[in-house]
Amino acid sequence: MRIVLLGAPGAGKGTIAKLLNAHDGSVQISTGDILRGAVKAGSEMGKKAKGYMERGELVPDSLIMEIMEARLQEPDASKGFILDGFPRTIPQAQDLKKLLDKLSIKLDVVIDIEVPKDVILDRLTTRRTCSNADCQEIYNVKSKPPSPEGKCLKCGSPTVQRADETTEAITQRLETYNEKTAPLIDFYKKEGFLKTVSSMNSDEIVQEIIRSVTKK
Ligand code: ADP
Ligand code: ZN
């Protein structure tokens, strides 16, 4: 499948993307993961992105489009992709449309994951991420804890609270989402791609997405 996942930070986009990948062999493309990898590696791209990310602001559209243009043409994307955290602004959505046209790729559906704000805040403050850039497994101190020593259960690296998961940065990210990304819901509604899901259960959401894609 070729899907865009919309939803506030903490809505569960990453979890749902991974479940969909397991279902059909598609690849998760997360601009957040790509950027964090670049920051960790200290690449040119990472140096440009670091400050914006730590403040909970968006990285410039031009940098994101450069990443995505290359990423969508990598061989693994031909089996389908789940875009997680991209597009994030109307200009990115417009550029994505042009890029997909150019590559003769059609989207199946755009999924908007609706989650109440108090649930989002609780999820983000209790989230821990594996510090190994090649792993980035996500934990939750309440519902999916790492080892008692705080190590990743997959690779053994320490898990950390992301720099942008302080209360200030989270508040900023939610504001940025409402201002810059929420307008994409209307954009994709007009394009005829939008489907809204509002379950709290990832497996239920995944089943609903699979049904909506296979029905077409
Ligand atoms: P979130 O949990 O906020 O969805 P992500 O992992 O998707 O986090 O992104 C982390 C940070 O990376 C964002 O706050 C932003 O600074 C940057 N970022 C990720 N994707 C994009 C994008 N498509 N456009 C601009 N900035 C992005
Ligand atoms: Zn790990």
C-alpha cells in the first residue's frame, strides 16, 4: 500500500506504520527517524536540522523535499510505503503531489488518526526511545517498558527521553501541528483521499486501514 499517516505527535503513527509493514512488506518512511539519524551521524543535513528539532519546530520544507525525493526512489519503496510524519505542511503536500506525479506513483489513502489531547500528552511524556540510530525502538514507561536498567530489549542500547519530549517542546510540537499540519486534513479531503480513524487500539486501526485499501 501507499499511504500517508496524519495525526498529532503521539497519535501512534510509528506503531501503525510498523504493523502495516509487517502486513504487506511495505516500508515505513519516517522523516523524523531519518532526521534523527542524520543528527546523530553529524551529517550536513543533520547539522541543518538539529536546532529546529530540539525546539519542536519544523525543519525547512526544502530540506525535507530533498530527503523525500531521494527516499521514494530507493528500491525498497517499490513494494509500497507508509509515510509517517510527512507531509507536515501544505507546501510539502503540494510538492509531494508533484513528485508522485513525476514518478507515476498513486497514493491509496491518507489516514487521519484522531486521538484526544490528554491521551497524547500522557503518551509523549512517558515515551522512551532506543538511542541506537539503527534501531530507534519506542518504549513507554507505563505500557511497554524497556529493561529494568532502561536498556532496549532489541539491541541493548540505552533508551532515552528525546530532547523534544520535554513539556515545553511537546507543547510547541502540538501547537506546530495544529497550525501547520492540521490544515492537511482539509487538503486531502478535497483531494478525495481522506479517511479518519479514531480507535485507541492500534490493531483495530490497522484492520480498518487494510479494509479501506482492499475495498478500492
Ligand atoms: P513527532 O513525534 O513530533 O511526530 P517526528 O519524529 O515525526 O516527531 O519528528 C521530529 C521532528 O523532526 C519534528 O518536530 C520536526 O522538527 C522534524 N520533522 C520531522 N518530519 C518533518 C517534516 N515532514 N517537515 C518538517 N520537519 C519535520
Ligand atoms: Zn534498540
